[in-house]
Amino acid sequence: MKPINFQEEMKLCKTIQWFQPKTLAAVFGLSCLLLLYFLASNYSYTFENIDDWDNIQDDNFTVVDETWLCFSSAKILHRAENLRRGVPKDSICRLRVPKSIYYEIDGDIRVDGDSSSIFWINSQGNESLKAKPFPRNCDPTIMKDMKEFSVKSFPHQNESVPQCTSNHSYPAILFTYGGYTANFFHDFTDLLIPLFLTAHRYHGEVQFLITNMNPSWVERYSTVLKNLTRYEIIDIDKVGHSNINCYKSMTIGLYAHGEFAIDPLMPPLGYTFSNFTDFMRRSFSLERYMLRKHDKSPPRKPKLLLITRRWNRKLINFNETATMATDLGFQVILMEGGDEPLDKFAQIANSCDVIAGVHGSALSYMVFLPQNAVVIQIIPWGRLEGVCWCNFAFTVPKAKLKYLEYQASLDESTLLNKYPRDHRYIQDPFSVHMEGWYVYSKVYMQEQDVILDLQRFRGTLVEALEHVKQFQ
Ligand SMILES: *[C@@H]1O[C@H](CO)[C@@H](O)[C@H](O)[C@H]1NC(C)=O
Ligand SMILES: *[C@@H]1O[C@H](CO)[C@@H](O)[C@H](O)[C@H]1NC(C)=O
Ligand SMILES: *[C@@H]1O[C@H](CO)[C@@H](O)[C@H](O)[C@H]1NC(C)=O
Ligand SMILES: *[C@@H]1O[C@H](CO)[C@@H](O)[C@H](O)[C@H]1NC(C)=O
Ligand SMILES: *[C@@H]1O[C@H](CO)[C@@H](O)[C@H](O)[C@H]1NC(C)=O
Ligand SMILES: *[C@@H]1O[C@H](CO)[C@@H](O)[C@H](O)[C@H]1NC(C)=O
Ligand SMILES: *[C@@H]1O[C@H](CO)[C@@H](O)[C@H](O)[C@H]1NC(C)=O
């Protein structure tokens, strides 16, 4: 069994791209402040929440091979590596994993969707590149089937450059629908958060060009999309041969910082995850911005949104869990999670004070919670901390929410109904992790459900309740 070589994985990413060029000019080495900023920040960056994981002592740390995609968890791995070798604490966290490569061009830009070509008249006129505008660059499996766009520059108009049929005064953003999207978590991490980062600064004065567009996805997220663009969303594959859309400025691809994460040190600079949750609350016109004391009105029962899940990592004893929470004083709302009507469930989530669920995409509903609310992540048994922390734990406090965690024990796992106690999956999850994401996710993410130990989980609910009560 080959242990995962973290350094090698990082190099793989590095060879793809270390930084996102602000302009094509930057690609060709012209000076660009942003580029310099990046070069500088690669070497000076330290993880702001270091305390969050400073207490990790376990040198059997989950090694998650796919997480080199994910900035925060790359640091977790790095941390684990260093703990193993006894490296001093301050030698960690010097890496950035570029989730996305994007290009920004200005000038006379003509988009021919039919041939997936972008013609760009600029003074140099000798540059060209190919781009797959989807923000999962370190994920070759996903990227290989994505449509590629070519950008060619010309010093001046000639017969090779098509005539504009529509001139637009506002900029365009070109991106791909696809990958793992249609999973609620990936809708956020791969498209909605990157779109927010890329488009928000235009205050609606921007047009989206989508390739491989899925109209039902656009419909599902229309509330969000309409708040980012005032203009019609163009299915760029269907514009037809004779339609050439022209712009003065364009972003090809999306800004993306990490898995379900926003880093204020990366472009567009200064955005935080709570800016994103503010934006979500505003877009859906949600009533509660934060939990706060209402001295006059009588305190209402705190609301718990309990995610039951339908296919895997199900919460088997959700009824008993709900009964216990009710006895503790919660009003409980059960939700399967993930594909509920969004506008309605955004309202429901916002009315809640606590959201609790086994690790999974429905925890993304946290983006609708009022600030100070609590997110309880139940981590299924099988050394899944790496992926669970990477996807949610680090982000929750950045959304100005309180993070609580419950790690299920082996006795709370239905894997015991499937495998004998002496099976390797039960005895040595660490070795299963070493075989990579496809192997361990099948066993620990897909085959297992959770039967909560109510006595123990009660403690976590009480902690959540006490936190929420401060604001009543
Ligand atoms: C690491 O795992 C081994 C075998 O699974 C176990 O014996 C050991 O106690 C673990 N170490 C820690 C720090 O958990
Ligand atoms: C484009 O032309 C400029 C000047 O004519 C030259 O310096 C540059 O190297 C060329 N770039 C490419 C990619 O050929
Ligand atoms: C148009 O300009 C490009 C770049 O200068 C050149 O390669 C191409 O041959 C020209 N096409 C025609 C039809 O003149
Ligand atoms: C678009 O603008 C260009 C120059 O800016 C002009 O030549 C062309 O006629 C315009 N096309 C349309 C369809 O308005
Ligand atoms: C987004 O929604 C908010 C609240 O409804 C509104 O104030 C803002 O103007 C909207 N922005 C755009 C670009 O539509
Ligand atoms: C992000 O949030 C901070 C703090 O609330 C605020 O000062 C800043 O203006 C926000 N940025 C944007 C782009 O909304
Ligand atoms: C949960 O409780 C409800 C109401 O008591 C009942 O109808 C339902 O069958 C229960 N579901 C399970 C899975 O036990």
C-alpha cells in the first residue's frame, strides 16, 4: 500500500498553476500588481484560525487523498505530516491550492458560442489560450469532459474575426455548468460561491454566459442568480452560428478559493464568508439577520432543523432524537435535506436556531441561518474528520455561526450490521483511507447510517441550547 505523498500531490497542483493571472498579460509575464501580491502572499500567509486545530494530537490523522483540492484540508494534512515528524508548529500553512484558473480580458471581445471561440482584438494580437471555465482545476476526472474554449487575439479586425451581432456595454462572465453540481453542497462550492466572488462587485451589471447549461438548475437558483445579474442568462452553446455577442470586458472562469470557503486574501480581496451569507439572506429576503435578545417579547422555543437524509448516512433514530430534543425544549423540524424547494426552505432554515445533521450536503443550509445560530455536524464513524472539517467545520465560524461537533462511535454505526467486527473496514479504517477517496467514501460515506447514542448526543444538544438561550 502506497502512503499518500502529500508533497507530490501539492506539486501536481503547483504545476497546473500557482496563482490566478489577473490578465492575460500577467500570463505572459508583464508586471501586474495582483500577481506580485500573489507571489508575496504565497510565502507570507498563515492560517488565521490556527487555534481551531492546534489541539490535534492524533498522528493517525485521516489522510484524505482528494482533499488536495481543498485549501483548508490541505493544511490539515500538512499539519498531520508535521506532527508526525515533530516539525515546529510555525512551519506549516504555507500552501495555496488553486481551485480555479480564470482569465480576465479587456478590449474588443467577440464570443462565438457555436465554435466555443473567443476573438479578442488587442494591440499585441499574438496571444492565444484554451480554458475550461469550471473551478475544480485540481480534479482531472471532472475537468477532462468539460468543454474547452479557445481565446485568440488579433492585432486588428480582419476576415478571420466575426462581426458583432449584439454589442453589450456590461462585462460578461463565462462558466460551465457541470461536474458534481446538482448535489446541493457542490452547487454552492463549485458555482454559487464562486459566482458570488466573481460577479458581486458588478452590482448586477454583468451577463452570464453558461456552457453545458442546465435550465432546471438555473431555475432552482434563479433567486440567487437574479440578484447577481440584471441581464438574461445566455446558454452559449445555443446562440447559433450567426450570433456573435460582443463585450468590452470578460472573465473566463470563476474565482474560487477552496471547498465551501472564502479567503479574504484572495481575489476579489476582502470578501468573507459572512459577506456570502449576508448576500444569501438578502437575496431571499430572509427576516432574521442574527439571533438577538428581544427583551420585550416572550422568548419562543428555539427551533432545531434536524436533517434525516434519505439515501446514505441516514439518521436512523431521528424520531427518538426529535423526541429527546422536544423534551429538552426545542421545536423540531425534520428535513430530508438537499432537494427541497429552495425559496421555501431558505425561509425555514432562517427561522431555525440550530441545524443538526450527519455530514452531508444538507448542512449547506447553514448559509440561511441567522448569525449566532448553531451548526451541529455529526461525523460518522470511520476517520472522516478530514473531509468533514474541510467541508464545513472551518467555514461555520466564518459565517458567524457556532460550530459543534459530534463524532459517532463504532457502536453508533450500521457498518456493524454489514461487516464482522474483525473485518478490516472495522478494525483499520486508516488503511482504507490510504486506498483513496473512491474506496473509503464507498465504505464510510455510502454504506453507513448512524444510530445516535441519545444519552451522549443529548450533551451536544444541551450545549447548543445553552448557546442559543444567551440570545433570548
Ligand atoms: C493509531 O492507530 C493504531 C492502530 O490503528 C493504534 O494502535 C494507535 O493507538 C493509534 N494512535 C493514536 C494516537 O490514536
Ligand atoms: C507577442 O508579441 C510581442 C511583441 O511583438 C512579443 O514580445 C511577445 O513575446 C509575443 N508573444 C507571444 C506569445 O508570441
Ligand atoms: C487575420 O490576422 C491574424 C493575426 O494577425 C492572421 O494570423 C490571419 O492570417 C489573418 N486572417 C486573414 C484572413 O487575413
Ligand atoms: C457593434 O459595435 C461596433 C463597433 O463598436 C460596430 O461597428 C457594430 O456595427 C456594432 N454592432 C451592432 C450589431 O450594433
Ligand atoms: C439583490 O437583492 C437585494 C434585496 O432584495 C436588492 O437590494 C439588490 O438591489 C439586489 N441586487 C440586484 C443586482 O438585483
Ligand atoms: C463584508 O462584510 C464586512 C463586515 O461586515 C463589510 O464591512 C464589507 O463591506 C462587506 N463586503 C462586501 C463586499 O459586502
Ligand atoms: C416517526 O414518527 C412518526 C410519528 O410518530 C411515525 O409516523 C413514523 O412512522 C416514524 N418513523 C420512523 C422511521 O420511525
